[in-house]
Amino acid sequence: MEFAIENQPLLAYQGDGLAVGIFEGEGLTKLAQLDEKLDGQLSEIVSEEQFKGKVGTKVSLRTAPGFPVRKVILVGLGTQEKYNLDGARRAAAVAVRAAQQLKCKTLGFSLPGPDPATLQAAVEGSALAVHEFKKFKSQPTEPAETPTAPPTMTLLGQGAENTIARGQAVAAGTLLARELVSAPANYVTPSYLAEQAQELTTWGLDCQILEQADCAALGMGAYLGVAQGSDLPPKFIHLTYTGAGEITRRLAIVGKGITFDSGGLSIKSAKGMELMKFDMGGAAATLGAARAIAELKPAGVLVHFIVAATENMPSGKAVHPGDILTASNGKTIEVDNTDAEGRLTLADSLVYAEKLEVDAIVDLATLTGACMVALGNDVAGLFSEDPALSKEIEQAAELAGEKVWPMPMDVPYFDSMKSLVADMKNIGGQYGGAITAALFLKQFIIKTPWLHLDIAGPVWSERQHGYINKGATGFGVRTLVNWVLGR
């Protein structure tokens, strides 16, 4: 999509379509002049359609010939008290989808209080709403109908010099994550993720790919134990962003990179296994955030982006239930269940990240179905014993419109992972699976502030809502970007 910002009155705009955000219960008081110029058409359509301004609702009308705008769209913002940046993203998504349906080539969009942050959110919401994943669809010889291109959107308000560029960078990072998660496992392999990481060097990132022998030399027995069942070689990805000026913050972001999870010898049931391509959702968010950060170029910050990529497959080489693996910090792990593999790859990733001597580490992982049972499909579980870091991520997520919920960590559930023959097992008891998984990861952090996000639920959506289309969501990218930027 193309965007422009013009600080002009609503009635001065000329184009195919004009979308205006309306608060619930506000009525048309602030649009009296527009309604008058339309000879009361707005009041009439609002009354006929019983448009109240609720979130996600819209109503549109075709104007009379000669009017400078062909279509007028009213978009519901919900109550003024609950309206925030994510409300702007959602409203922009409704507006741009409506404009596409109405075949508008240009669209003016007006929101309340159109400051730079609100306009940036509108850019993000619009770009994300029109995204379609068509990479693997063949083109019909005679298409029944040519799809309507997204309109050029003119945001009516006061923007900063880089408002549009910032919104587009964040959206591009989110869309990269969406496309990586959407693509099948025979396409997005560990080697493909490594190639994508190397391509990000064009944005100024440094990239190092550790091969299997390199990881073995570092003692990454937990990660390589998972990888040994696959015919595809593992790839340990390390991207580094270095901002201009004096470095005052050093951060690490770690993403779980299981490109396909069959469960290994503890094989999953067939139903739903096709979706296990999204088990690299944490890695996708990590690479998406790296792309956005590299384009935004924040000063004074150094960020490491780390992904231990591999498949989890059953084979004659695969790790057995009952095997003992040794992680790179020397701790031994009895593998009770080969389907609890993501935490094994993360174990060595976290040890690696802490050795980089950063100020904080955040990992993202589609780690447990138990977290989905606890929090549903739209909310990520947040696990940390560091209040300051937790507050930073919660604030970053709120601004991003990505829902997280703090979960308990300081509990004796780790006792259920004690092993008779090793330092620990890789799974705990029947209940509290998301908590025991986080407590397992904690064993591989010594002193660095650390936070774990279990994104198993929100990585994928079975419905379209707001600027989220059905399928991969790109969850986590915007939160990570806000965190790195210190927002």
C-alpha cells in the first residue's frame, strides 16, 4: 500500500473514498457540516442501518454526482474511554477493507486526535489488513474477477517526518513473520530460515550461522539431540544489530525454531499435525523483529537475534524416550517425551544468549498446548521473575495491541521434573504444563534478567478479526520492536 499524510480539514479532501472514525454514542455532531453538504444522507444511512459506532462496525454511502468524494465510510471506534492505538489499527483495517470492497482507488482517513503515534498505528493496521498469502496459489488462466488493489491512503492529521516509514517497517517485519509461519515445512526448512537471516544483512545486520559441527563444539547436546532425528541439517542463527552512537542497552531475543514438529518418536496424533509448521512462530517473530529494527535503526542499542532451527522427526537416528542429553551448560536432561522438544533447543539457545553478556533476554516460543488451555487462542503467557522486565514487555505489548498475561513462576512445580538418572526430565506432571515448561527453561539462565513468552495460542488465528487475517498472525513482532525502542 501507498500512504500519504495531509494536515487538512475533512471537507477539503477530494478522492474516491473518505473514511471517518466515529465514537460509540457520539452521533454525527462533529460531522454536521459534512452531513449538511450531503443533504442529510449521512443521518439517513446512520438511522437506516442503526449504526452506533461500535468497534468493528461500518456503514457507507454513495454520494451524489459532483461531490468531491464518491464514497463516504463511517467506521466505529467503540467508546472513547477504551479507544487506544490498537483501536486506530483496527479502525484502519475496517476502513481499508471497506474501501477495497467499494473499489476505491484512493481513500482519505480521519481519526480523532491524529497525532504521529495514531497515524503510525493506522499505517500498520492498513498494511496488515490487506495482506494475503498467495505464494503457493497458481494463477488461473482466466480469472473470474480481477482483485481490487488496496487503495492509496491519505491520513488526515499531523504526522512526524518518519511516521509512514516507521509504520511500514513494523508492518513489513510482521508480514515477514506471517509469511514464514504460513509457508509449509517442505519450504521453510532450517536452511531456508538461515537463508532468510542472511538476506537481512542487506539492512545492515551481521549474520553468523553455526553448523552442526560448530554446535557440537559448543556442547549443545540438547539442541542437537532434537535435530538428530531429521535428515535436514540444523542451523543455529545469530543475527546482530548494532545501533549508532554509544551502546547503552544490550538485549537478546531468542525464538523457538522447530520448522516442523511431528513429536518425534512420541509422535503426535494425525489430526492437526499439518499445523505443526507453525512451531517456528517464535523464530519467525524474531526474524521479523530483526528486519523491522534494522530498518528503524534505533541508536544506542545492541540486539542479538538467536534461533536454533531444526525439525523434530522420528527416524532410526531420533532420540528415544529415556535418553539422556547434556546441554551446553553441563546439565543433563532425561527425555521423558520427545514431543517436549522446543524447550531442549531453547535450553542451549538461552545458555548461548547469556554468554553474550546482555542486559536482558526475551524468548518467544510456541511451547505448550497447556498455555492455550489456560489463556485461549488470543493471549500469550508471560513468565518472568524480573518485575522490571515484565513491566517493560507488558507495556510494549499493550502499545502493540498484542495480549499477554503474567503467569506464576515461583512455584514448587519443578519437583515434578526431577529425574532419578539425570539432573532433570524434560516434562513435568499432568497439570501446569506451561508453568513447568517455563521452570525448565529457567534452569539455563544464571543471572541475566529473562522473560519467556509462550505464544502457542496467538501465533495462528482461525478467524479474521481487526487487522488479523485468518492464518498466521505475526504475533510478537510489534511487542519486540516496542521493547527494543524503549516504548
